[in-house]
Amino acid sequence: MAQATTTAVDRPTGRSPEPRGPGSDPASGAGHGFRTDINGLRAVAVLAVVVYHAGIAIPGGFTGVDVFYVISGYLISSLLLREVGRSGTVDLVQFWTRRMRRLVPALALVVSVTLIVCLLLLSPLVWGRLAWHGAASMLFVSNLLFPYQGQNYFSDSVTPSPYLHTWSLGIEEQFYIFWPLLILLALAIARRTRVPARRMLQVLFGGTFVVSLAASVWLTTAAPDWAFYILPTRAWEFAGAALVATLPWDRLAPRTRLRPRLLRALLGTAGFALLALSFAFVHETDPFPGTIALLPVGGALLVLAAGSVPASGTWVDRVLDLPMLQRLGDVSYSWYLWHWPFVVLTTAAVQDDAIWIKVLASLGALGAAVMTYRWVENPIRFSRALKSWRATAAVTLVMGLAVGGLTVGTRVATGAVLEREPYATAVEAGAEPKPYGCTEITPTTSGTDVCMLGDVEADTTVLLLGDSHAMHWIPAFDVAARDAGLRLAVRWRHGCPAAEINVQQPAERGPCGDFQAESLRVVDDLRPDAVVVGQAQIYADRMQHADGTLMTENEVRDAWTSANDALFAHLTATIPAVVAVKDNPKLDVDPLECLTRPWPGLGDCSMTRAEAEESNGDLPDISAGIWTKYGVTTWDGVWSETCDDTRCGVGDTSHPVYRDFHHLSVDYVLTRVPAVEQMLLAAVRGTSSSSIG
């Protein structure tokens, strides 16, 4: 997270023994001594983020980023208001020059080193994608790239981008571009209308707060990924801090008839309480930012307000002034930059995301941050040779060209490497399956068209029903049905189980309910001789109520039980033979990336049998109980082929089993055609037992 200076501009020293606010004149910001409380608050924010990413149990640690936004909004607004008080305007060139000198050097170093380490540790399959992420980070637009690519910040992707955390820098740099322009607009309006500058600034900051918060609440529901990543839905966090910077805190205590120290203590205590609540109780499953972001933002605003009251000596002051927090506050920008690449690349290298490994990685990142702060950040930030905007622009351009050259070189190298084996096979295996063509489309009496494959002239019909875990079997089922003289009906939808479960979906897909209800009507109309149900068992963290709120763990179990009980009760009462495919394991690595990495000895791409059995949580056991209850035949799909008594494998670079961490590759399922044919014939002949291997 970008760290705005708390001292006078470009002054390496100047800590004040008694933190003071912007002074009695909010428009000028007189009295701008170093605020140790802000430096300590910055340390609290970065600690929350780092601890959260290390997997330690503070579910709302990610809201530390919102605390950073509040700090930046306050400090940058105070800095600009002081300049307005001195000169009556804002020197945009000098302001942006200072920001470049402050942010770009450390970022360029982290982006470059991270990409080089990625080339050494990670598979060429991801080089090109990560090169784009690095370039977007350097241009401060990764917050636009990630939602465009559909990368949810909280997704359980097994290979997260080591640049994912730079989305917050994009928002902050965009704030730095637009905020001084907004202040200049307010000053121009004030001159024309003869409204006091302070009052006009407060009106504009307040209007920004209200409009942006309203947009955040609306977009958090309508397009949550975009709401999380973009400036318009975050601007209210900066604007609220700017409002605090314009208020006359030295006159507030007398008006409230409270002693300044008591007022400072009350505000600080309330602020810390809100921050503690946000860190402890805000969860990644909550709609965010939206209204729930008022917790961390409100807490940070109250702590800043407390530090603006002319007093000292409260317990909040003593905590935030602790030497450890002050040192962490100094290096917080560099630590934020380094910590996520260290965590991602360390866990990828050893193929283990244990908490202790992530903690060690985070501590290693702290060491890198200290060195970066000492040898990169401060020397460039306070260099006399770089005082002019031309010198700063020249250095920034050189750094940008260096990173750009590395990015372009990586893209070119990636294209050449991926044409070679074993990478070419892995690229083919990992590609999205080509849309299959239906041999025939059969309408049902309920008006739903059904895709037909296999031997479409046959009298015996089998229906394959489910989600993408039914879809990845279609190539094998098509060939097997044709060889066995069976007509194959196919009914599936990505991300929608056959059972009537309300699953969180991207907005463009729409809800699953219509598909699930139509599927049962298709079963009733088509009356196939057998139904094979293939559905993923990985929906536990995406099942939701009708109002869009996610279910609790107990609610998930109850809903999955009820929905699957209803599904199989209906199927077994209607269809002579029902087969359920035992879902394949969900891997904790991306198998193709793991198999093609330069140093395969660093970790094992397989998983233990026990881990595989537990990979999908409680849902497989619930499903198995329902299958037994209704006498449903089970088919193990991949288990007998890929697992022995102790481990489950993922194949090799020539014959990968998976195309991603939970979908099977086309080449692999085609090797299972004989087993699929045997299962289908056993089902339609009524010879299937409770389990088919």
C-alpha cells in the first residue's frame, strides 16, 4: 500500500515529540509536525494485511487496505491544503513528481525481481500472464486488469498472481491523479461564487463521500468484483479522511465541554474498537466494500481525529508510539510490496501453504523491506539530484523502460518456450474444451431442447446430467455410447449442480434455478432408460440464500442434504437406473503448472489418498449417504485409475489427468472409454451393483 509522507514535503527528519493535527486553520493546515500516531496506525494496517495473508485467524485483516486509504486521504489532503494556504493553488507538476519519486522506485524493484523469480521457479505456462500483471502493476492499472480478467481477490485459486496485491496501488495512484484536480475545481468554484474555500472544499469532499458510498453499495451487489477493485467505489474512503482534515479540531473540545485529552482518548478508543471489530468479524464472504467497509474506515477516521485534537498522553498515543510500530510504519510501503510475492512464490516453490511457511515468508519480506527502505526508497526520495520534475521523470522513464523491456522479453520468450515439449502438450491439455457439436437436437414436450450424441438412432437412451464435472466426461460418453449402441442425451451447465442448490454465479451467467427445474422436466418428458449424474462437490463456499447471502457451514450441509435427497428421490422414482459419478479430487496445486515447473524436485504434484478423500469437504459423504439411501449405483470415475492405497496422482507431462485443479483433461477421459461403456451397459441392462469400479 502506498505510504504518503507525514512530514513536511521531502524532509527526511522532523519527528515532533507531540503529534499535532493540521492546526487551527483547516484551509492552510498550519502546524504539520510529524504524526507518530499516523505512523503507528500505518503499522497496524500493514500488520493486519500481512497477518491475514499469512493465514492467521484474523478474517478481516484485508481491511487494513481501507485503513491505508484513509491515511492517504488525510495526509494528501492536508498536504494539498497547506499548499493552497501558502500559494492559493496547487502545483500539479511538483505534486505528481513527488508521488512518482515516492512510489515508483520500490515498485519497479519489486515488480522486476518478482518476475525474474517467477521465471526461475514457476512453469512457463504462467510466464506470459504474469508478465502482463507486472506491466499493469507498473502502470498502476492492475486494479482494472484483474476484474476484467475475472480474478476475484478472495478466490481460492491454487496459483494466485504474485502481483494481485498491487490492485490497491492502482486505486491510490489514480486518487493522486484526480484529487488535486478536484481541489482546484473547488477553489475555482469558490472564487466564482465567493463561498469560503474551506466551506466549498467540505461540500465537494462531502458530496464525493455520499456519491461514492452510494455507488459502492449498489455495485457491490450488481458487480462485486468491479466494486472491490475500482476507485469510484473507494473514493469515499479518501473523501471522508479529507473531511476530517478540514475540521477545526482545536476548537472542538471547548465546544463539547470536554477536556482535550479526554476527547482525544474517547475518539481514539472508539476508533480502535471499530478497527478491532473489522479485523475480527468482517469476513471475505461479506459483500465488500459496501456499507460494511464503514467499520474499518470509521475506525481509522476516529483514530486520525483523535490525533488531531491538541493533546497527548492517552493510551492510544502510547500504543501507536511504540518503537516497534514506528519502525514498521516506516517500512510499511516496502513491506506491503514484498510480502505477497514472498508468500506466493515460497508456497509455490515448496508446494505447501502451511501457516508457518507463510509466516517465515512474511518475515523474509520484512527483511527485504528494511533493505529497500534504506537503500532504495530514502536515497531516491530525498536525493537532491532528483528535486526537479525533469530529473524525476527521466529516472521514472528509465525504470519503466527497464520493466517494460523485461515484460516484453518475457512475453517473447514464453511464446518460443511453449512451442516445445512438454509445454505444448500441457498448453493443449489446459485449453478450454472445444464446444462439442450435437448430432441431433430433440425437443421435449415442456419446450426444452436436448442435445443428443452417441447412436442417435438407438432405442435405448441414457441421460448425462450435471455441471462442468458432467461436461468433462462428454467426449468419453459420446464414444462409449456410440460403441454400445446407446443414444446419449446431455444436459449440463457450468457451475450449476443438478440438485436444486442456489450457487453464487457471475452476473452474466444468471442463477441456476431455471436450469435445475428444467432438468427435472426433461427427465420426466424424456424418460431415459438410465440417468448418470455428475456434479462437483466443491460448492460449500458458494452456496447462498435467495437474498444472495452466503450460507453458514451448518446451512450448507442442510441445504445440500435436502436438495440431493429431493433430486435422487425423484430420479429413482421415475427412472429404472440411476448412476452417480463419484466426484474426482479437488487438487491443491495447478497440475499442469506443477508438472512443467523448472524445479520439480521442490514439491510433489500428487496428494495423499487421505487428502484426496477430504479435498471436497463434507459434501461427498453427504452425497454418498443419500446414494445409499435410494439404492443409487456409484461409479468411481478416476479413483481406481489415479489412486492407490496411499496417494492420488495427476499423471505426467505426456498424459496429464487434469486440465486444471478440478477438471479432467479430454485426453485422459478418452482413455476411460472402455470403463464408461461398461458402466453404461450395466446400467441399462439392470445389472449394475451398488458400485462400479
